[in-house]
Amino acid sequence: MRSSYDTIQRKRRRTFQASPSATRVLLDLGLMSLIADYQDGIYLCLRPYFLGHKMLPASIDAYRGDNVTALLYMSNKRARIWFSVLSEHDLELVKRLLRCKELAAPLRLSEPPHGTLSSRGLLDIASEVGDVRTMTYLHDQGMGCTSFAMDRAAANGHIDAVAFLHTTQKASPSDDVLYSIVNALSRCTCSREHNAGQFACMRYLVEQRVITPASAIRHGDDVMLALILLGRLDMMRLFHEHGFHQLFRAGALDAAASRGDLAMVTFLHEHRPERASTAAMDHAATHGHLDVVRFLHTHRDEGCTPRAITAATTAGHRDVVEYLYANRPERWLHPETIDELAEHGDFSMLEFVLASDEATTAIVTKQALSAAILRGHVAMVTLLHAARPTLAARRMAVVDAVDEGFLEVVEYVLVHLPGSRTSQLLSRLVCAGHTHLVQRFVALQRDVVTTATLWDALASDSWPTMTFLFSTFLHLSTPHLVNRIVQRNYKALLDLHLKNAPDLITPSALQIAAKYGFLRLVQCIPYGSHRAMDLAAEHGHLRVVKYLHAHRDDGCSTYAMDKAAEHGHLSTVQFLHAHRNEGCTSHALSSAVRNNHIKIASFLLKHRSEGCVLHAMTAACQRQLYPLANMMRHYPIGPCCCVVSSPYPQGMTMREEREWFTGMTEQAPWYPSDDDDGDDSDDGGDGDGNAFDSDSDDDDDDDDGYPYDPFHRMLGWFM
């Protein structure tokens, strides 16, 4: 037994004890490095680059000429990792990344023509970041590159990388190398010094004859235009001196003149045979480059078009306009010249144009005059009107000027432009309350005033305007206008109608005055109407009700007390009850209960007999008005006394047969009677000797009575 235990212990020790050969391998640095080269995985120092590979490098966007490369970086994980590592300019990181088994065969941009250049894409990326040390190492390892290597190095301004590729790698650029450089420069907003590397690469390519005049250069027009816009006269001289004549096109001088670069214009004029066009002086004048305009006029014969003086005028370049007017035969022929000057309010320039050439008066248009009116330029309106006295402006321009508050312009237009005196303008002046302009308008043209003008005056709330129009044009007034005057409580205007046009006042005027409680107007209106007291009582104007009762014989109707009770006017109800004999209808009590006017309901129950307690109790229970329902318990509930057909639509209408209440009495009670002991006997009563009989001999579950709800429970308890 002991020997077996020792055997097991020896086997356990032998299992966990490393062999001598494995120990020697683990302790040998050379062997471990060799084994690690054939293992999958990455070094710890490379882990951040693998984690952040999803972010596209910012410098990739600088090379737009190679769409294939952009797509490659966005879709290829290896390309993004290699670019991140190479951007560190650390050769040791590059070597470690090359030792990773997964990336031992680096990026391929395209299939190589032979097997010796299997890693050509890696040198392209190193060229783009400008790491010459890494490029040298990759070159020593036998890696090649493509034409994109020099293109990307030049676009990013890595002159050392371009020189290495040309001298050591013997690489050649593509046909897009110049376009890639100027395209990167045109999007860059950095300073001139920051872009010096790109121009150094361009100069190197030309001076070292990497590209020659015999080379196929794509997008030559864009290259030249970009150099002109960037103001690189030195590069223009470089291409001219080295014979790159295919880059110079006919539009070069036009672009230089538009930019206002006199030195470049002079160079192109003296050294290049390409012709310019009239657009050169036109564009120079448009942007106010007087020195360029003077040079082109003196040394060139292309001339310009009327667009030059027109554009300089509308842009406000007074010195250019004066020079062109003194030295060029072209004049203002475009109508938009005067239009834009009026739009911008440039009075001095407009005055100069109109004074310099009499022919410009023919291009003064309605749009120019309307724009000046709309902007409130009085002096400009005067000037344009003097140039063409027969010219009319747009009608709505004057109306809009009223809205903007340009009253001085509006007054000038009223006097000097008869075509602008329209009903729209008068209506706007009246509504705005500009009385002095309304008076000026009426003095010049009275036939525009209509009844609608008087309506606008009432809507304006401008008392001087209303007084002037109604006193002057009272014959245009109507009974509807009088009613509106009464509604607005304008007693002076009503007195004016009573004195000079009493036939326009109708009984409806008295009704309106009574409805709104204007006692002074009620006192002065001579006509009567029984509806006046009804409306005054409905709206609770007790003073008007008392006055009509004391001084008028028109009387009222039951509508007065009904509506006074409905709207809660207790004093009015009491007055009508005490002093009038028209009385009320059942609508008074019912509406007072519905609106929870408990004092009025109590007064009507005590002093009037027209009310229907049955319907009033029902209304109170439906709305759960407990105080009202409790108060009405003390009054006897008789048969329904509601009127069959109320003269007012708001009244409660019930059928005379009272079928709804008949149906209630024909069914078994849904509440227990006072002496109900739980049996199904037929002796139950309501306390008044009126028995409620069951419709059937079945159990209570088959009862066809009303459903159990709070309303019926409350109504049954109160009744």
C-alpha cells in the first residue's frame, strides 16, 4: 500500500516538472524571437493602432485625385492600420508590424505585374506621410511603388519624399500630379508659408524634368486657373520659361483681371500671345480694380461691353465709373442699372448717372420708382419723377410705404403721382389713422371715398379721421353704419346722424344700445321696440330696464324675465316681478336651476307659479346640485307645466302627454319604498297613497326598472 502511494506521488511530480529541452528553449532569447515570428497576434505597442483603425486619417482627404485610394482606405482595415503606424515616423514600429504573421504580406493596391513587387502599396503609403527613413528601409527590402506614390507625396508637400522617389526609386508621377497639388492647395485655408512645400514639389518636378512639356498633363485649365486665383506669379513664370505652353489658355488673362492682379495681367500681356476678351475689363470693373481697367484700356484692344460701366455703377465703384465714362464710349443701356441703384438707395451715384447721360432717362422704369418709394427715399423719388414725369409706380408700393411709416414719401406721391390715388391706398391711410394724409387725399380726389371708407374709419378707432369723414360724407352712411356707431358707443356721431340724417336710425339701434347698456344712447334714440327691454334684462342692465319702464310704452315680453333668470341677474328678475306684469315661463326656473342660480330659483319658487318643479328637480339631480335639490324638496311636485312650444329656441320643450314621466310610473321602483320590508308584496307605497305595482311576478333579478346609478338614486331620495 505504501509503495503504491509513492508511485502516485512520483507520477504527479513528473507531470508538473518541465523537461530540460523546454527549459533551454524558454531561456534562449534567439529561439524565442524566432518562435514569436511564426505566431499569430500583434505586439502590445501596436495595439492602440489596431483599436483606432476605424477613424479615417485626415490627410487622406487631401488627395482627391485618386478615388481608388480613398475607397481603399475606407474599405481596407490593413490600409488604415498601416497609415496610422507610418504616420508616427517610427521605423521600429514598422519593423514590428512587418514581423506580425497576419500582416507579413502587406497591402496590395493592385495586382503587380510580377512577383518581386508584392508589397508595392506599402511604399505608396509611406510616401504619402513623407517618412523618408521608412521609405529607404522598404526600398532596401526590395519593395516597389506605383505612380500614386509621387502624386501623394507632392500633394502633401513632402519634397524629400519626392526627391527620394525620383533619384533612388526612379519613380514617375501620373498625369494628374499637377492637378493633385493645386487641388489640395485650393481647399487649404492655411497661410502662404504653410503651402510652401507643395509649390516646392511643383518646382522640383519642373526643374528636374520629372515632368516635361511633352508629358501628358490632365486638367491643365484647372491647374492654370488655380495658380491665377492663388496669385502664384512665380509658378506662372516657371511654366512659361520651361515651355509648358499647353497650360496657358485664352481665359488666363480674363481670370487674372477679374482677380485684380495687375502684375500677373502685365506678365501675361508681355509674355503670352493668348488673346483676352471683353470679359477681362468687364470683370475688373465689376470688382472695382481701377488700375487693371486703366491698364487694359491703355495696352489692350479687346475693350469692354456696357456691362462694365453698368456693373461698376451698381456695385458703387464711383472712381471706375468716372474713368469709364471719360475714356470709353460704352454707356448705360441696361434698365437694371437704375433699378438696382434705387433698390440700394445710392442717391449720389443715381444723380451722377442721370446727369451724365440724357439717354439714361429712357431706362428709368416703374420698378425703380416703386423700389425708391418702398424704401422711403424721398430725394430719389423726386429725382426719378423729374427724369420721367409721366412714369407711374406700382400701386401696392405706395400702400406698403404706408405700412412702413414712410409718410413723407406717401405725401409726395399723393401730390405728384395721380395714378397712385387708389381705394386701397385710401383704405390703408384711414385704417392707420393718418388724418392729414386722408384730408390731402380727399382734397385731391373725392370720388374714391365710398361707404367702405366709412366702415374703415370706424375700424380705425381714430376719432379725428372718423369725425372728418362722417362730417364730410354723411350722405354715404347707412343704417348698418349707424348700428355699428351705436355698438361702439360713439354718441357724437349718433348725434350727427340724428341732426342731419334721422331717417338712417332704426329701432334696431335702440335694441343694440339697450343690449350693451348704453343709457345715454337709449335716452336720445326716439324710436321704440319691445325687444329693447328684453335685451337689456337679458344682459343685466337694470338702469336701462328702469328707464325703459319709466319713459317708454313699448313694454317687454316673458323673454325678459326668462333670460334674466338664466344669466343670474337677480335684481332684474325682482324688478320685473315687482313692476311688470308680463311674467315669465317655465324656462325661467329650469334655466336658473341648470346654471345653479340658487337665489333666483328660490325667488321664483316663492313668488312665481310658472315653474315646473318636476323638471327643475330632474335638472338639479342630473348635475348633482345638492343644495338646489334639497331646497326644492320643500315645494310640492305637481304635474308638468312646461309650455308646449316655447317662443324661444333656448326654452325647454316637452311633449304635453309627458310620456317620459308616464313611463317612470309604469315600472317597478328601483329604490326601496319607505315601508318596504324586503318582501315581494304589492303593498309598497310612496307615502302619498300612490302604489307602485310590479310588472311581473318574477324575482327582483328580472326587474325592468331603471339601472342603479347616482342620478336616479339622488332623484328618488329627493322625490
